[in-house]
Amino acid sequence: MRNQLFMTRYYSSVAKPVLTPLALAIALAPAPGWAENYFNPAFLSDDPSAVADLSTFSRNAQAAGMYRVDVYLNNTFLATRDIAFQAVKTTGKSAPTDDSGLRACLTPEMLKNMGVNTGAFPLLAKAAAGSCPDLASAIPAARTRFDFAQQRLDISIPQAAMVASARGYIPPKYWDEGINALLLNYTFTGANSQDRSPGGSAENSYFLGLNSGLNLGAWRLRDYSTWNANSGDQNSDSDWQHISTYLERDVVFLQGELTAGDSYTPSALFDSLPFRGLQLASDDNMLPDSMKGFAPTIHGIARSNAQVTIRQNGYIINQRYVPPGAFTINDLYPTAASGDLTVEVKESDGSINRYNVPYSAVPILQREGRLKYAATVAEYRSESSQKEKVKFSQATLIWGLPHGFTLYGGTQLSSHYHALAIGSGANLGDWGAVSLDVTQATSTLADNNTYQGQSLRFLYAKSLAQSGTNLQLMGYRYSTSGFYTLDDTTWKRMSGYDDDNRTDSDKSRPEWADYYNLYYTRRGKVQLDINQQLGGLGSLFITGSQQSYWHTDEKDSLLQVGYSDTLAGIAWSVSYNNNKSAGDAERDQIFALNISVPLSQWLQHDDEVTHHHNVYATFSTSTDKQHNVTQNAGLSGTLLDENNLSYNIQQGYQNHGIGESGAASLEYDGAKGNANIGYNVSDNGDYQQVNYGLSGGLVAHAHGVTLSQPLGNTNILIAAPGAANVGVVDQPGIHTDARGYAVVPYATTYRQNRMALDVNAMADDVDIDDAVTRVVPTEGALVLARFKARVGARALVTLNHNGKPVPFGATVTVNDRHAEAIVDEAGEVYLSGLSAQGVLHVRWGNLPDQQCVASYHLSSSRQILSRQHAECH
């Protein structure tokens, strides 16, 4: 210091420096530089040893390791997976991969399964299996971002690096076949009826339906059986019936389902038939939503990098960006039945080119390139002894062609029947959509005669978007009297009753409800459906049909007209039905009025719970051709916190001496099943009935047995061991059982199903790290949705080491668990899910003297938060 002071004085006495303006500007100019953020431990303590190594946290970074994260690719959720994360060190001016200081280990196999074209990038194509090449170096403009707080990994990859796939596509790699399990679905109903009028009697009736199943890998075995019983003053009977058994699994590479056993043929071209045998058929559920149903293929030309917007009925249904040149869009989501599409191409200079693509759809139409198939080899299945169990085969093929055309055909073959069908459908633009097919059939009937005939089918649909009209006209015409279906050839006689025990006592006028006569073949059928939206004035529908027969003047006819609207929250509708079946002496006509008033919108609520309860006042009245008038007034609604208890009270009156009637019912939907009970009275009290029912499911799996609400074909098993009585969000009445398991029925197949637990209703000794997960089940699967619950006490532990608090920032793990907690500046750490006693592992550096172990013992008193002191050695 003294030398520095001397030299300063010496030079100042020899000469005075002269500063030019330029030199002054250079001297005062800030020097370019870069400095890493640094957290000075001295701010926390004068003793550096009292503070852990905070270099990781000073960079807002997190500890490396394995994390269960929600994986998003280009902002689309893929799956919830365990991903390894590596620490990224910052050197010089380079920044970490993201603000977590971690980089996801994404192997070439993982990227390929996500749809990345790994073969087009040398670093990925040559990378060793299981390695973690740097994604940003391998694919230009690719990046990842890890949101540690949300446990979300976002992967952004340019579309040019992806294998071409439709929007909403979920790779089969992420489809979940579920776990092995036994399933049982049951439905039991009963009724006690009593007629107190003179000569009346009492009767009891019962029904039990059992739908059982076994899941082994991708295979699904299902069986359905029923039991009926009736007992009364005169007689009693019971009947056990086996309805069906089948084995099924998906065939991914064919996008179809293989079924062996009892099922039904598709009805797109031929009438659906019950069978016992083998069937392989397309499953449209395997397709992304953007490829299901029919939508036109959009073609256009862009002069630059342009934005393409597609609208229908004024709504944007698709928007994307295309490079210069010709473009094709063939993955539109299924739109309304029809309604022209407006295509808008906005160039980079702001200019816009618009054009319309007329669009209407009929059910048979398929997208361009879509091939839908079904093949069946089986035996005709019927419970009636009046029919033969003939062996048959059936095949159908529907092919979507360019320019809105669809070609389809099929065949049916048996020893007594040969049929060939061919047809085509087309989108005619402004003229709507149409399909036309013809079937040629040769049949041998019960009279041993051979008949030949043709059937022509026609279907037309058109939407008038400006007026809100949707028109669908369907016409069948059996042009010859010799046309029969395969089902007709299974009858053992040319006429008779479906019911084996019935006889035709009056040959001239049989009861047509259960009567068939093969001489009266179907001749022609016309059906008209019109739906008209009236803007703010409600909607109107008209449905009409007429079926005629050969060799008789009898016809089936139906006319339905209805109007509905909502005014100030009050829903009301009027409807008229007019129908007559062949053989009926008179035509049935009925007019009805229905009103529903939402009282819950107008009533005052004392708390937030009752605010969500639904209460409706209802009124209905109807009159028929004989002037029979029926009137009913009622009150219905829901109760309990989750609206899973519903009630209904009705009071009615009918003229012509029928008198008063009434009804009351309750229905409860619980986590372990549903229950209902009701009471009905009519004929001024002469007739009374009590009915009741129970329904639910049972699932036996590797983790135990779980009771549930009635099961669907595809279900989700919630597994949160230790988290008892926790609700599932958006699933009324469903809670985990005492072991932490619950079943959510009716999952959506081949789609993401979001499962979330209600963390606000958990017990004080339960914590769940991530209460949301997603699963993608295959058809018929029981998929496991795992949640990691930490069950135990919560404690604030003060840790001391060598007589001083453990350094700030030290990490603490309990009994070597993966989850970590961080010590604060006072040596305190918050821990949850603790057992009564255990071991804490503490680390604040990598050296041996920068880690220690502490034992803890919690008191037996039940406290929401315990406070403990522990010495760390």
C-alpha cells in the first residue's frame, strides 16, 4: 500500500496528464463483460460452513435425477412417464437448456415412438441405443423446456422433422392394454305389485343381469347371463338364460378388432345379424378424431408462406400454416352433417384468397384413402327354435376415393343364400351428398323354392346453412317380390310367430306384433328427417316413414313432429306422434306438452353447497285419439355435496275413470354401487307398486378387490395406496376405498383420459405429490392410474450438526426415499408422510463431512403438524 501511495505522489508531481475528449469517452465507456449470477453465502452467515453448496439453486436449477412428468410434444399431451434428467453446467456465455438447469434424457427410441423421423438426422440415426444425444444439436430449432413446478416436459420439434401424421394422433406406443383382472357387473331389480280392486292379485318380479369378464394382456373375455323370476297368487316361474360369450382383442397394425364368439355383424351395407363365430372388423376409435367420419379433402395453392383458415357455419374449424406451392388438407375433424366450408388463404403480404368447398355427408362416406373393412365367418345365432342355425360368411369393404367419392361393396354366402351388393357415395357440393347401392340376392326358403330379386337403396343428405335446415332423405325400394335377406332364409316355416309357444288361432287376422309371413316381402320404404333451427326461436323436427309390402295392402307408417324452445331458463316442447303398424286395426295418435322450470336458478341459497343443487318443477300433459287425457306435475332434483342423490315426486290424473296417480323415487350413486327405490300408485289407489334396484361392479386385480359403480366395457383403476376416501374430480360419488383404490367406469378408448384426485378433501395425514395423470386405454382394458400418496405425520424438524443448525439449503430425504426437502436458514425442514420413527439423510455437499444422518421419533399425540428436534451425526 505504501509503495502504491508513493508512486501516485511521484507521478503526480512530475507531470499532469492531458485528457482529450476521445480519451475521456474511451475511459468512461463501460467495458463489455458477462458475469454469472452468484449467491454470496455471507448474506446468510459469517461462517461459510453453515451454508450448503447453493451453486445449483443460484442458477434457479434443480437436482438431477428421475422425475415422473407430463410429456407434451409441440404443445400436445403424449403421456405421463418417468424421465431421467441430467444436470447442465453453465460455462462462459452458454445458458442451460431451460431454467431448471436440467436436460431431459431422450433416447432415439423414445423420439422415434413420439413420431420423430430419427433416420433423417445423423446424430440420432448413429446414436447408441439408450444414449441421450443432445436434441438441439441433433435437430435444428428443436428444444425442450422442463417446468419443474408443474412437472411438465415440453418438447418442441419442427414439423419437418416429424413423420407425417394426422392431428390428434396418439402413437400406439402410448396405448395402454391395462392390467390383468377379473370383472363383474351386476344389475338387480325387483318389484312388489298389488291390485286391490275386486278380483285383483299380488305379484312379485325379479331380474338379475350378470356381465362378467377376464382381461389377460390384450385379450378380453366377456359373458352375459340373466335370471328372471315371477311369483303371484296363481303361479310362479323362473328362467336362467345365457345371452352371449365372446373373446376379443385389438389388432393394431390392421386398425381393427378380432372377435371370437357371440356378436353382431356390421350394419353399414347389410342388416345386422347375430352370430357365433369369428369376425375381424375396422375400429374407427383407433383413428384420431381428425380422421374419423367423413370430411372433404381441401386442395389449394399458396403463393408464399401462408395461413390457411377453414370455416363452417361461421366457426373456425381449422387453421394452419403452409409453405409456397400446392397444399392438401385431409385431416379435418368431423364437422356438422353438412354445411359449406369457406377456405381462406392469407399470404405473407397480407393478401387474402377465399373460396368455398361445398360439403354434405351421408353415413357411408369415408375420407380419401380410408379403407374400412369387415369379414365374418360364423353360425347364425338365435334363441328362437323357429329358426335354423345356418353357417354363413359375410365381407364388406368401404373405400374413400379422391374428389369426395366413396366406393363400397360386400357379399353374404350360405348354403341357402347368395347376395352381392355394390354401391357408391359422393359429395355433390351444392347439391348435397348421395349414396346409391344395389343388392342382388338368390334365396332358398322354407318351402324349398328358390327366389331371386334385387334391392335398391338410396340415401340423400343436404344442409342449408343459411336457414339452419338439415335434410336427410332415405329411400329403400325392393323392386322385385323375390328379394329376401339372409335372416329370412333361417325360418323353418313360411309363416308363424316369433314366440315358440304361440299359435295362430285366427288364420285370417293374426296378431302382427309377433307374426311373420315370408309371402309378404318388404316392397319399399321411404324415410324423411328434417331438423330446422329457428335461431333464437327454438328448433323444429319432422320425421316420417312408410314401409310397404308385396301381396298385401298393409303398411307401416310413422309421422313425428316436434318443437322445442327455452324461455328465461324454462324449457318447453310440444310433439305429435301418428303411427300405424301392419295388421293394426286403428292408427295411434298422441299429442304431448312438456315444461321444465329450473327452480334452483331462482331460489335463495344459504351456502355454496346448496347453490349447486339442481331443482326442477315439471309438468306434462298428453291426449290421444280416444281423448284420453293424462296430466302429471312433479318436482325433481339432486342432493348431497356431489349431487349424487336424486329424487323425483310426481302427481298425476287421467280422465275416463282412471283417476289419480302418484310416484316417488330416490336414486343414489355411490363409490361402491348404485341403489334406487320407488313407489307408484294409480287407479285412485287400487294399484300399488314398490320397486327397487341395486347395480354395481366388482374388480379383482393384483392389488386386491375393488367395488365400484356399474362398469363400462373400458374402465380405469385409480391406485393411490393409503389415500382413503379421496374423491375423483368430475366423477360424482366416486371415492377411493379404505385402501386407496377406486374404479372410474366408461373410459374413452384410444383417447387421453384425464384423472385427477380432489386434494382438498384428503385427510390431514395424506399428501399426494402429483394429483393429476392421464391414460390412453385400449378397447375393454382396465387401465391403472397410479398416484403416489405419502401417508403419515407432518412435522417441522430442526436439525443440528456439531451443535449448530444444519447448513441452509441442505437436502433431506426420509428413509432413502426419492422425494427431497430443503433446510431453511434456521436449520428447519418441513416433512410429510412420516412414520412414527425413521431416519433422515442430510446432504449439503459432496464431501464426506458434508452429509449426516439423524433419527427422529414422533409423539403418539394426533397433531396436524408436529415439531421435533434431531441431532445429525
